[in-house]
Amino acid sequence: MKYLIKFYTLLLFLLIISFKTYAFDKIKIGLVIPLSGENKELGETVLNSVRLAINDINDDNIQIVPRDNFNDPDQTLKVSKDLYEDGIRIIIGPIFKKNTSKLNQLNNDLIFLSFTNKIDKARKNIISAGVNSISQFNAIKKFQNLNGIERSYLFSPNTNILEEIKIGIKKSEIKLKDKFFYDPDPTVITKQIEDVTRYRIRKQNLADEIKRVENSNENNKEKKLAQLEKLDTIGGINFDSVIIADFEEDLKSVATSLIYTDIPPTRVTYITLNQWFDKSLLNESMIQPIYFPSVNYENYIEYLNKFNNNFKTNSNQIAFLSYDLTGLVYYLLFKNNFIVDSQIFYKKNSFKGKIGIFEIDKNIITHQLNFYVIENKEIKKIF
């Protein structure tokens, strides 16, 4: 009997030791970012944002292991190898897509959450976590349906963004009347938009109508002429909205050219892509109202204020994404009993972050975005 007691005592002791080892074993998550060179400030902001997220998660068993990749593909490969050898199987980063170019030399069981919004179809273990074109066109499609918009004309620059735009159109199955891919050179945009909107024909239609009325014996002839002289063109257009897939000054240039060709936002609905609440658009009253999908504005402002209060400096949208990615990794690990396997980002799942709802399916992340309008120099939420 005493031998049996000793056996169970020893077994209990081993179970306690095993439990303690499991309970206090650190769960390590890699973080590959630039912490030196010209992008040092960006990397440090991301690191602080991840630390803020870890603090909010409040689990001492989670450990972030940052590594400096010097914004260089070779260094990204080297530090990722080091992290893998240290037992790490999930890495947040790299920030820039160019730094993923050599990661195909690593084992497929090392998962990267890249900040890019460009989907990498070649590598299943490099997951693009940025706000991609699929998410944005899904939100635009919802806006179309809610507002009875049926004839959207897509205007997109013929640049390296075009491939992503085409993916978003295809995957979202958004309804488009037509597509126009313009030369990004600002000196030729207006001429191109004149052609595609038949501006000169509509201009000539007006001149012909004025001449016809002048030579007519119609009643109220002078009143009709006065009305015609207030117009810039005559003639219908075959679209009810325009989706401008551009940003910053290029977006403003395209919108201004549309106004010049007598297609102002009072005539068709102006829609654009995620502008991250570009404050300079508030002062562009001529192109308002302008609608766009984006992350949750209230949460974004709350995050910026919290970051500033903690670190006495400003954050940005990339660091905002890193905050949510930290929470996403923890959530998926928790649901998977803290086991990293090939299914962790493959199985259908969802996570409510500050940005919005992350949807995970077959190693692709999309976001359920909100929708906003800038009107009368204010940002207003549509949904």
C-alpha cells in the first residue's frame, strides 16, 4: 500500500511540475520591423503600438520578440531564420512588401502577417493583413445597394495599383458600368477625362442649341437663352457615380478634371477608396460630397489619443494595424489552445478589432469596413 501511495504522490508531483511549466511557458510572437535607418521612426512607432496592445491583452505569458530588418530583404530573411530557430512560428511583419521577396527560402510552417494590402497568392504562409482592395470594394458594393447606385464608372490610374484594383473588382463582384484606366501624368489627365466623358461633344451640343434658339421664333426666347448661357454642356452621361481609385493630390486632380468637364459631385456620386481620413480633403469643398470606405473612425481617434498619452508622440495607420494584429494573433492562438499549425489562418474565423471586423478564410484576411462621407467640411459616418 505504501508503494502505491508513493507512486501517486510522485505522479501528482510530476503533474504539478508539468502544469507549471505549461502555464508559465512564454508564448513568443516575432516582430520584424525597421528599427534603424530612414524608417526607424516608423518601426519604433509600430513597436510601441504592439507594446500597447500587449498591455491591454494583459497576459504575462505573451512575449513579443522584436528584430530589426533594416528595411532590407536579406536582413528580413536572416532575422526571420533566427526567430524560427528560437521556436517562433508567427511573425508580425515585415511592413513593406519588398521585404517578403526572399522569405520563400524559409519553412512553410513559419507564418508572416505582412502589413501590405497586396495579396500574395504565391506564398500561403505570407498573409497580407492590410486593408486590401477586396475589403474596400465590398464596402462600396454595400453602399451602392443601399443607395440604388447601378451605373458606377471606375477611374483608376494605370500604375502598379491596377492589379490590386482588378483583384478587388473580381473578388467583390461589384457592379460597374465601365472602367477607365488613365495615365497618372497630371498634365494629360484632363484631356483623357474630356475624351472619356464626351466633354467636347456635350460642349458642342450646347453651342448648337444656343444657335438654334437664337435663330428660332420661340416664345420666351430670351429667357431660354439666358438659361442656356448658365450651362457648360448639354447632353446626358451614362453613369450615376464615379469610383476614383486614387489618393491625395492625384485624387484631387481627377476630381477637379471631372468638375471641369461638367460632371460635379452634385450630378454624380463621387466615391473613392480608403483615404485614412485625409484631413486635406476637408478643405476641398468643390469635390464634396465624396464618399469612401475606411476603418472605424471613432476607434482610430481613440487609439491615436491613447498612443499619444502613453508615449507623448503621434502614431499612424500602420501602427494602428499592428495594434489589431497583436490582438488577432492572441485571439487565434487562444482559440487554437496556443498551438500554431497550418490551419490557424486557414479555418474560417472572425475577430473584432479596432479597425473593424477581421474575416479570416483560407489564409486571406479581409475587413468589414465602415463607410463615410466628407461633406460641408465634416466627416460623417454612413454605416
